[in-house]
Amino acid sequence: MRGGVSTGSASGEVLVVGLGPGPEAWLTPEASSALAEVGHVVGYAPYVNRVPQREGLRRHASGNTVEVDRARHALDLAVAGERVAVVSGGDAGVFGMASAVFEAAEDPAYAGVRVRVLPGVSAVQAVAARAGAPVGADFAVMSLSDRLKPWSVVEDRLRAVAAADLVLAIYNPASRSRTEQIGRARDVLLEQRKPDTVVIVGRDIGRAEESLTVTTLGELDPASIDMKCLVIVGASSTRVTEAGQVWTPRYVR
Amino acid sequence: MRGGVSTGSASGEVLVVGLGPGPEAWLTPEASSALAEVGHVVGYAPYVNRVPQREGLRRHASGNTVEVDRARHALDLAVAGERVAVVSGGDAGVFGMASAVFEAAEDPAYAGVRVRVLPGVSAVQAVAARAGAPVGADFAVMSLSDRLKPWSVVEDRLRAVAAADLVLAIYNPASRSRTEQIGRARDVLLEQRKPDTVVIVGRDIGRAEESLTVTTLGELDPASIDMKCLVIVGASSTRVTEAGQVWTPRYVR
């Protein structure tokens, strides 16, 4: 048992809130209101730090790779009667904290705790908007991390997405310890996609230091990709305008 | 030539703005600010009608299936020096107007017109948040409409997504004239997915009349699906909590 409460008798609510990719201008009014009313904010430190400090708010910041511990902490606070929000960058439901909260909430100690997810603008949408309209047709969104799934699954999915000619948005293309995956992914995609397939690399989109690079699958330099990047690989129809904007036609001919 | 301007000499800007799925609480501050500053709003009538009327604003509402005409209208206004926003429900970059604007802007008459896309909360994110965290792992987003692509392409993509065990969000599952596709899609998915695969049907999510149904692929009734629905088909790991919330684990074991 956690939180000193008997199995089945827990109650309370955990909000899971997507903060968007960075600027206030992408934070929904719903999320703003919710964050103004909770007593606790729980999350990865850079996201928690984006919630303004105020009287009556306790901010609980944690490291990057302890999602389920962080979720349990929030659930414990809810069980204790506190009003608590778990925060994620982007949309909490897209490789954010929402799934981790449900994972932690499977523990019978948390039966009865309500989990409510508030959507936000995701990183893929922010990068796409800055680039033009690259996900304007059918697309897939994948995490390249093999921390939670075998690399063989990642490769199988990359092959399926390439064969189906879907646009592909890649989260977590690299981290400090994972630097080889994006090169391997490029090579797997090149088995079926042409080297001139359009690739967008968005880095820190929504922040002051943001940058956007348009390149091709053949010329993508794995060494240029780090954990601050989101990569979008176009479909065969994805094209670049004279002004350098990237879009994918809605039609397939 | 359009707009009476010589090829290559056009200028101006078209904003493409995602309004989110419905409520003001999901409209980003960036989109609100942009809409407060333009002189013209162009779009499908139900979306245009969501932009409050005010002095100095002209609202141009059009039908549902004339995206490129609508985009040209906006580009003509920009060439004429007007400040104009094209609006979409959800995120304009996800089966919204962004791609149609780039398509229309290929016309040399619009060379020099800048297109700027402002992201919004998409319908898939809204339905996912209401349901729990169904897109918490790798996923695909597809339109089931064969208005702009052959049905054979749709089927090939459905098979690839099913084989790769991606969560699948389905836009445009049906319309008044297209009622058979969702049943056919279900049958294609059932070639590789189990009948107990979790399915979410979100209808009018974000509006007063919203409803959310959790069912399975085997029990999905095609007759229950219309143009107001967005359908999410889970991965094999997608599960339903005792409270009826749906989530997909981040991990694959």
C-alpha cells in the first residue's frame, strides 16, 4: 500500500497537463486555468520550472527517466487529498506523462483516483507548423528510443511506415547515451525511400534558440541530431517551396 | 494571373490558423491574437462562424469540399494587401487547410506570398485526452477518405499499420456519401488485429453534445460512425481501466 490508504478506498484526482512546446502563446487557456488552481505541480524539472511560482503552489521537480516514480508521487498526493497536476512538455498524451500516470495508477492502492488529461500543442505540430505543412497527409509518430521497447520493434515499424509511404515524425531521435539510433533509422528508411526524401530537423522549436533545418534522407547527418531535436521524414510526395517551406499534398495520384 | 498582380511580384501573407476542436479553452493565445488582428477570415462555414464578429473583420464562409478554391480566395486577398487568416478546426496542419493553401500557392501568381501556419490542438489529441492516453505509444494518423487518394492506397496503409501494431487514429471515417469505408477498414484491420482490440469513437469532442464510446474492433458497428466521429484503434497492448479509461503502455515487452 502507498499513501497509507487501504486498497480500493483511494480517491482524488490527478490532472495531466500538456504545456505545449515552450512559449506561453501555445499554452491553452484550459491548461493555464488548471495550473492556477492546483496545489502541487509534479514533473521533469524543465517543465515544472515553466509553471510560475505562486503562493500555495508546491513544485516537485524530478529527473528525466523516472516517469513512473513521478506519477506515483502525484497519485500519492491525490490520495492524500491534494490538488495535483503532472506536467509534460508538448501534449502529455504524445510521448508525455499521460501513459506513465495510467501505468502507475494500475496499482490497487490508487483505485478510485481519477486521471484527467488536458491536451496541448505537441512538438510534432510545432515543428510541422514552423516548416509549413509536412504532416498534411497520412503520417506516423514514433519514438526512436529503445529504452522501453526492443530495437527490433523499432526497425519493423520503420520498415512498415516506409513501405506504406507515410510521413514519419520521430520523437527521441537521440539522447546523450543513445547516438546511433538515428543513423540506423536513416539506413532502414533508405532501404525503401529515395535519398532525396525531404527531412526536417526541428531543434528547440518554440524557444528563443529554435532552429529548423530542411535536408534529405541521403544527406541527413546523424551527428547533427541530439535530444533537443524532432525529425520529420517526408513521404515520397513531400516537397519544398522556393521559399524553403515543406508541405505534403493531401492527394495521392 | 489572379488578383491582377504580375507573376512573381506578389507579396503579402496568409496565416493558417488551427482553432482547436471547439471550445475557447483549447484555442491557443497565439491563435486568438492572430485572429484579433486580421481583416479577413476565410474557411469552412462552421469554423469561420467560431471567429467572433467585430468591426473591421470580414468573414468569408464556404462549403466543405472546396479547399483549394478557398485557399485561392485567401491568397488573392493577401496579394491585394489584405491581412487574412484561413481557419481550420483542430490543427490546420493535420487534415486541415494548411496543405491546401500550399497547394494553391504553387500557382506563380502567388509567388512571394508568405504562408505562416499556427498550430492548434488537433481532434485526435482531444479525443485521446478525453479517453485517457490511447496514443501514448507509437501511432499513425490516417484519413479514410478516398476523395483524394485511391482506396487501394488506404487499404495498403491500413495493412502496414496493423502489421506494425501501431495505434491508429482515423480522420474522416465517413461522410454522407461515404458510408462503407469504415466497415471495410475494420475488416482489413481484422485480418491482422484481434477482435478484442480496443476502439474509441469520439463524436463532437469539445462540444456540448460530445460523446465517447469505448468498444472493440470486433463489435464496432459501422452504422454508428458518421462525419462527426474520430476513431482510434488501439495497439495490441492498449487496455481499458476499471473506470473505462483507455491507455496504451509506453513499453513493448
